[in-house]
Amino acid sequence: MEIIKVKDYQEMSERACEFIVEQLAATDQPVFGLATGSTPEGLYECLINKYKTKEVSFADVKTFNLDEYVGISQDDPNSYYYYMNKKLFDHIDIPTANAHLPNGNAADLESECKEYENRIKQVGNVDLQVLGLGLNGHIGFNEPGTPFSSRTHVVELDESTRKANARFFPSLDDVPTKAITMGIDSIMESKAIILLVSGKKKADALAKLMNGAITEEFPASILQKHENVTIIADEEAMSSL
Ligand code: GLP
């Protein structure tokens, strides 16, 4: 794992943006794996600006999001579908059909998971995966205890994750209890990964990821085994290292 130390959230976002821009230049039809949450918002703003100034185009890009809640509608502002459209896709030239998210409202969720895997396989896997880090070490929505061998699946969300995400919902009761997430093995198949970490509250998780044991009890620890991971972390996030 390579670690890039940056000053703050803004610099982390700009550095991550450079990674995407470089990948766009290096690959004819790049496939990006995208994350939600607060962490990548600055990255998406930066990408929109690069598009507006005509530095980049997303016309030949395909994207696959890591995860989606089960049971909230696509036009619910808390769905990741809504988040991605508002924070990125509505502002760039990516063809709608190229931007993929798991469908958390599918009648048959198991088939949806399989179908999502197939769609990723069909394009030859993700070239560059963007990841955030959950406080309990989750990546995507792979909570502690998820087998490293997991593929895209339906998860029961941890109480701690629901609490961490409750800030976006009217109340904790409104936070879904389930989600679809790409599995750990699916994520590990990405050719390259950038993990973005910002803020003091992530410091202990980052220290555990970098120095702790590789264990299913801390899902992000598996990244130690990936051949091409770059962690972009700010000073606060690195304060426990
Ligand atoms: C969320 C998402 C993850 C995200 C993580 C961190 O629950 N499912 O994809 O990376 O938790 O979120 P944040 O960036 O808001 O701290």
C-alpha cells in the first residue's frame, strides 16, 4: 500500500481527482468504481469542474457504484442513486446507461446481486476503484465479519453504521436496515484502488487498517493484500499512526 499524506479534505479531494484524470488519459474506455458518503463529495465537485473547463470528458466512461440501500426509492434524497445523480452524473456527460448502481428495489435481490456482478465482469472489471472507510472498517457496506470471499450480496447493516449514517435521515428509525454491496472479493478484483480518508474520527480506523492484523473483523484490512492500493489521507486522519 502506498500512502499519500495531504494537508486537509480539500487537498485529498484534489489528489483523488488527479488519479481519475490520469486514468481517463491512460485508458480508452475506463471503468471506475465509485463510492458514496461524505468523503468523495469533494472529489466529485473537482471532476465536475474539470468537465466544465473541458479538461475531461466522461462520454466513454463506465461506472459501478459499490452499494445501495434496500427499500428506499430512487427519488428518495437518501438513496445512493439520487446522491450520484445530484453530486456527479447530472453535471457531466456520462451516458445514463453507463452509470451503474445496484437496484435496492429489485423484486428479487439475490438475482440483482448476480446480475450486477455479471455486468462488472462484462466490462472486464473495474480499472480504478474509489473507496471510503467506515468507522468500523467497512468498505462498501461490507460490515465486520463479512467473509473475504464475498461477492455482491445483501447485507444487514450494523447498528453503528446506521447510527453513523443517521445524520442524513430524519431519524435513526428511517435508516434502512439492509443494503446491497459489492463483496470484498469483488472489490479486490479492481485493478487499482484509491482509499480516501479524512478527519480525526477516522484516525483509529486508518491506523488499524495500516498496522493491524488482516482479519474479517476489520474488512478494510484486506487491502494490505491488494497489489495496487493508494491511500490518500489528510493530517487529521493520520494522527493515530
Ligand atoms: C458508508 C458507505 C461507504 C462509505 C462509508 C464512509 O456507509 N456505504 O461506501 O465509504 O460509509 O462514509 P463517509 O464517507 O460518510 O464517512
